[in-house]
Amino acid sequence: MNKADKHIKLKSTISCPECRHESTETMPTNSCQYFWECPNCSEVLRPKEGDCCVFCSFGNIPCPPVQNEQSCC
């Protein structure tokens, strides 16, 4: 299967490392999301070192560019 045939998922469930709250979010397709505020505890998450966005660090599905094997950001 080539990149063009790959189905890109746009929803990812982020797990807050502080309170373990899970929230399913729609990922942007044209930019990285560097910050995410947990709706439960208000902790502001930032990507872990080496990751491009909060979805790649804390989500169950990586961001669309990474899914498509492209450079993110």
C-alpha cells in the first residue's frame, strides 16, 4: 500500500499523565498541536522531547503527517 492509499485517522485519545483523564480529540491536518490543556485537571501538556506534537506524545494515534510517513511541522 502506498502513502496515497493509506487511510489517515483524524481522532486520537489523549491520556493526561497527571490525572489519567482520557479525551478524544480531532487532530489538525495542517499544523502541529504543541499544547493541550487537560479538561479534568487543567495540566498543560507539551510534546515529549523528540516528538512533534502532543498527539505523538500522549495520544493513542499519532498525528496525520506521521501516519502518512511525512515530516510533521
